[in-house]
Amino acid sequence: MRILSEPLSIEYLTIAIAQLPETLRGLKLVHLTDFHYDGLLLSEKLLAEAIEACNQVKPDLVVLTGDFVTSNPKPIRKLAQWLSRLQSRSGIYAVLGNHDLHFSRSKAEISAALTNVGIKVLWNQIVYPVGAGLALVGLPDFWSSEFNPAPVMEQLEDTVPRIVLSHNPDSAEPLQQWRVDLQLSGHTHGGQVVIPGVGSVPSWLHASREKIPKFLWPWIPFLEAKWPRVVKHWQWSQGLHQVGSNHLYVNRGLGTFPPGRWHCPPEVTVITLEPGVPFHQKSFTQMQDDTHQKPLLS
């Protein structure tokens, strides 16, 4: 089966975080997600390009937000060898996605393979890879029975800047009750098919739901329960969003489900942090100015 994909896109954005220490100004993160490494949904050519793009920017930190495989966890061994090529000054951290929990053995097998190549898998944990001035929080998948952010988030003082790794962007809704300077998610693949000027097809369908005759719903993907559940908030399918007073950034991912992608290229995200005015106090114009897209580095 041939799946339509598109050239890799490198997205650059700058995030201002209140109370971020001046010593962390210019801290650079790279975010990768949704590999779906199974021999079909992600080519090794694209994977190699993503790793090379990551290494070219010489990141301080690399974060991976899940769906390393599609169902069978066996391919994780080979994917882990690929990911061992990633370079980062302060380490590589990961959380798991819903596909990484498909079988009862999946979580342990995938976590072990990543750990064996030096990637630290976070599950309801807080770490400080660049020092006490910035916490990195890793949560279970939103659909997991172990998703319970309160005991984790309440360990943090309100004055501590923090980045939260959570595979599914719908988790941004319950996370509004705590400070989240930046949540990094994937899961949606950006909707995969985007109509210029309209948005992703799933987003448009959800926004137009009440205008579509109900007798047609069973035949339209994402409108009826018989279709695979993905997210509630399709408006957060990709890019930078304000959710309450928090930041959410959703990466379009690398892997691609059939039939493919259209105007929704696979993504590597490069994020630069700086002390300053928090996101929710900026105008929308300023937010747009802070986010831009560049082609794959040559």
C-alpha cells in the first residue's frame, strides 16, 4: 500500500515564559511525535531526515510525545536504534501515546527499548534536566486509566516554570486548573488532510456538524461513534493555541495513516524559550509573529 506523504517541515517558534531564569534564555528544544514505526506508516528516509534536522539545530533538550509504534510493540527495538542517533545537550525525554499501550505488554516493552538507548520515559514524573529553573512533567496518555495529573502537578510551586509532555491535546482541558507554560502534544497528525483557507477536514466536519443532515452522519468519518475516536477538540489539531491561561503546541507528527497527507506535512518542531510576557498576555498578532515555518535544513 502506498501512502501519500509530503516533504518534512521544520517549524520554529519562540515561547516567552514568565519567571524563566535569565540563564535559560535561548534554551532550544526539539519536539518529535507520532512515529507509528511499523514498516508502513513512516519511511526510514523521512525518519532519517527528521533525526538529521534535529541534530543540525544542536538542541539543549529533545522531547518525544508518543505513538512510537502503531499496535505491535515489536518494531520499537529497531526504532530505538534509530532514535539513539538523536543528539541533545541535556538529554532526551519521552512520554507514551495511546498506540504504545495497545497490548498489556506494550508499555513495558516500549519503555525498556527506549531506556536501553538512553531515552528517559516519564510516567507521572517531574524532572529538571536543565536545572531547578524549569520543570519537565511527563504524563500518561489521556485515555490511560493512570492519567491523573493532580498528584503530579500539585508537587510544583506556582512560581516554578514548567513544560508538560502529554500525547493527546485534549488533556489541555483538565490541565487548565494548573499553570502550564507550554504543553507539547501530538496525536492528531494535524488532521492529515487540510483544505487551504478552511482548515483540517476533521476540524471542518466538527464545526459543520449541525449543518449536515443526520442521515448522512453514518457515512462521514469522524461524525459517528463507529469511526475511530481521535480527539474532542479538533480546533487544536495543530500549531500553537491558548487554552485558558496556558500554552498548547500540537505537532503534526511524522507517521501517516492511509490515505495520506495533503497540505499537512510531517513536522519537526524547534522551540526557543525566553523569559518574558506569558502567552496569554500577548496579542494574537504577536503570537503569529513568534511562529514560523522553514523547509528542511539543507
